[in-house]
Amino acid sequence: MTPDTDARRNGRRDADRPLRRASRRGVLAVGAAGLLAGCLVTSEEEGDATAPQTDDGASGDDSDGEGSGTDDGGDGESDDDTTPDEVGPDGAGLVVTDTTVREVTEGGGRTRVRARLTVENAGRFDYGVVELRVDAYATPAGTDEREAVGFAYVTKRFSPDDPFDGSDPRAFDVTIRFESNGTSVRPAPDRYAVDAAVRRAEPL
């Protein structure tokens, strides 16, 4: 083999190397461009898919909020305008302004205390039925103590033509009976006292 032959072969090898390197770089560049194109397409598709969800969510929240507010407001107004069948003692607005023991009698082993109560209506309703509980106490002479001796209930009814409103106070008469041997206090009006409390009140 001559020196000229070797030189030719080496020249061919050197000429081929740049071509191979260039072809590899070209392949890599084409592949990278394809990947970037795929990423751009995917991002656009995801953006289009999320847009309708945002619109739907916003419209759904607005409709639910308006519906709930309307319903709650209507119920609150209807409750305020409704007259209850019965009012508790604390909310009736009925006040016992005076209690008077009118008579105390004894007979047949029993003592009877007759009393009159004055009640005013300071509440918001007109009443057709009012019930009171009245407790009687014996007050021994020379002391400030009170001995509970008995109790009774008194109920009074009022018509729509003459309701128990706030115009005038009403009088309730009651008689309390108990065993005479339950106390040593003599049967006299000044030796007994009564207390009264509202037990039931029904508006008209």
C-alpha cells in the first residue's frame, strides 16, 4: 500500500465524519420541535376544557344563594304575624297588681279563705282564657313568718265581644279550702295572705 493510497482513505474518513454529526443534530432538532409542538397543543386543549367549568360553577352558586335568602325571609315574616294558641306565664304580659283576703271561715273541720285578685294585661295579645294559681298562707301573730296552708286554681273566660285586653284590669275571685288542724292560726282575714301567679293564658 503506498502513501498516496493511505492519504486518500484518511481523507474519505474525515469527509464522512462531519456529515454523520450533522445528521444526528438534525434528528435531535426535529424531535425537540415535535415535542414542543405537542406541549403547546396540550395546553390549549386544557385551557378550553376548564373554561366551561368556571362559568357553570359561578352561575350555580349565585342561584343557590338567592333561593335560600328568599325562603328564609318569607318564613320569618309569617312567624311574626301568627297568634299562638297559648302564651307562657313569663311572656303573657299579665300582672297581678293586688291581692285581698276578704273572708276566712271555719266549719266541719275545714277552713275557707276567700280572696280577690286584680290582674292587668300589659301584653300584646287579647286573651280569651286566663288561669291563675293562688296560694294561701297563715301568718302567726307576733312573727313575720308565713305558713303555707293550701292553694287553688281559678279560671276565667272572656268572649271576643269583651276580651281581656289592656283597657281595664279584671278581678278574679277564689276560695281556698284546707284542713283546720293544719294551722293554729285563728280564722281571721288579717291573719292570712295570698299570692297569685299566671298558670295559663290563651289569646283570642
